[in-house]
Amino acid sequence: MATTKVRGELVDLNESTSESGLKMPSGTNNNRPTAVAGQIRNNTNETSEGSASCEEYYNGTSWQKINNVTPPPPAFGFKIMLYSGNGSTQAITGVGFKPDFVWVKERGPSAENHNLFDSTRGATKYLQSNNTKANSTGPQLLTSFDTDGFTLGSDNEINDSGSIYVAWCWKANGGTTESNTNGGITSTVQASEGFSIVRWTGTGSTSNTVGHGLASVPELIITKRLDGTNDWYTWHKDLNSGTNSADYFLKLNSSDGETLNTGSPPSVWAGTEPTSTVFSVGSTLSGSSEEYIAYCFHSVTGKIATGAYVGDGNSSGPTISTGFEPDYLLVHRLDTGDGWRILDSARSTSNPRNDYLDANLTAAEGTSVFSNVDFNSTDFQIMNLGSTYNNSGGRYMYFAIKE
């Protein structure tokens, strides 16, 4: 009968030492063994994510790193859903993924609040973009995030019989959050490609940082205090024409344009623009023991585009390249302010897209020739003149998404 020997340098199960446990062979590039597919070892010549060494395996052709590799975020997901209320309960299906951020607005006939839900705060918890109300519980609002959509209760703000609604749905990480320690404040994050939901507790400091969990620098950040009334402080990369943008802020719940933030440091973004790992918060977004949420976005080729344009005052206005045909478009005037206008391809199925809602208003859906925008294969074009989209010399931010 053959005898199998296990060499001590390969296995160390000595429970009497502080280093007990299974060990794998360790060495440099130069003393790698004759390789066989499936072999695993520790390479002391390689580093990964701050470690002084790195596990590697032989795939039959070459040695490959396997430890301390951050997996890619889930692919970006976005879907626009239209539905009719039934005054009872109903499951909205066909989203194609489990949504983590659902923004619902009644289109008509009544004027109702915008209701925003996310899986970090949990089902039944809502915020309203058109006011300063704190995070609240609505047991008959959105009652669950489901595999292919979400379930509604009977509340008339989102499910009134005889009313019609739109729901804009985003995917993050299926409700699974993780602790992010990149910033001075530890945050709770779930992220997908180009989008993250970030929750944190303020420290009372006048300048601090919060990890956002994205793979690149955010270009749009929308924040809200959860445990008290507060404005929806919003940052966009093109505030002040992209120069010292963190000295300015917008309010999603207001028609105001960009506002210079006084103070040293400025109280909202602490005068510091976001980086690839963190965004900065001043005292307004870091009150002692106060709770906050942020929705962060950056451009993704073929899926998300955010930027700015200057109006020309013509009825056939500027064409803004996105690299894809938009399905969702949010526009807001930066220099003097106006509504936060939302257009989409589900409510307006052909050009010109002119069925609009404003994120800062309760008003029912409107249709106007002064809201005409064409969605084209690689861009959108403003097809009207006026303050909302195209005043001559007016500066506008945009946020465009493809389903």
C-alpha cells in the first residue's frame, strides 16, 4: 500500500502557536515550482491592494493573482415603468431586475408629491423631492422591492384608482450594503456601475469626507438629511462652469439656480470637489449624529451622460452629444434657475418629447411646445426657446440615461 507524506512546510496545524492554520507554499517569482494547472501559492514578489504578498494560481498557461482583487460592481440597470393605480395593492413587474431606487410620480389627474424609495433605507420609507420633509414611513406606499419590480400598497399618492403613474427604477446592489472606510466618516454603500446609494451619520465637523463607492469621480450628487427637515443639496460637476464647483450648490426641491456657498470652509461641500473615492461635506451635511443619504452618479459610456450646455435662444436649439439615444433626461438651468424638468421615452414615445414633470413640483404632467426636445441616436436636441431649456446665453446642466 502506498504511503502519502504531507510535508511540514506545506501544512502547519500546530495549535500551540499564534500562527496556527493551513499554510500554502510561499516564495518569489524565481522559485516557483514546475507548474501544474490548479496549483496555488503565495508570491512574495507581488503586491495587491496594500498587501506585501499575493496569492496566485497556475491556470495551465501562466500564474495569475487571486487575492485582494475588488470584484467589479454590478452592471448599471435603469428602467421606466408606467402603470395605472387600482386603489388596493398591486405588484409592478417587468423591470428586469430587483430595483434599489424607485422614484414614483403621479402623472394625473391629480397633483401629488414625488415619492422616492431605496433599499438602503428599506421598503415603506419615503422621501419627497419637492419638499424638505424628513425620511418618513408610509405603510401603504411601496411595500417591497421584488425580483422583477416592486409592490405597492393602497396609498393614493402612488396607487390611486383612476390615476396614472411613472416609476423611474435604478439598480444598485440588490439591497446588500457594505461599510466604506475611504472617508473620514464611515459610510454605508451599495453601488452599481455609475450609481451608488450612500448613507452616513454626521460628526458635527465643518469639513469631512464620505466614501461614495463608485469606480470614478461622481459627476452628480443628490443629498438629503433623513432625520430632520432639510433641503435636497445637490452638486453637479459644471456648477460655476466647472471652476471651484464645490463652492456652489443647487437644491433639487427648489427652482433656484447655483448658489455661492459662503463660509470658511463652505458649509455644504466644504469647498472641496469629489475624488475617485470620496466627496466632502461641511457642517450642513455633517450635523452631529444626524443621518443623511446621497445618490451619486457618474457618466458610463453608452448608458449615462451628464454635463452642461449653453442655450442659443433659437427654436431649433443646441444639439448635445450623449453617445446614445436617451430614454430619460433631467435638465435644470444653472445660472438663474428654473424647474428640474424630467422627460422620458416611455411617456413621450416619439419626437418631440414634451410630456414633462418637474422634480421640485407636485404638479401633474404637462405638455407644451415649449418643452419640445428630440431624442436622437447619439444626442438630444432642444427644439424650443425659453428659460426652461434654451434662453440665449443660459447655462444648463443635464443628466441623461439609456435603458
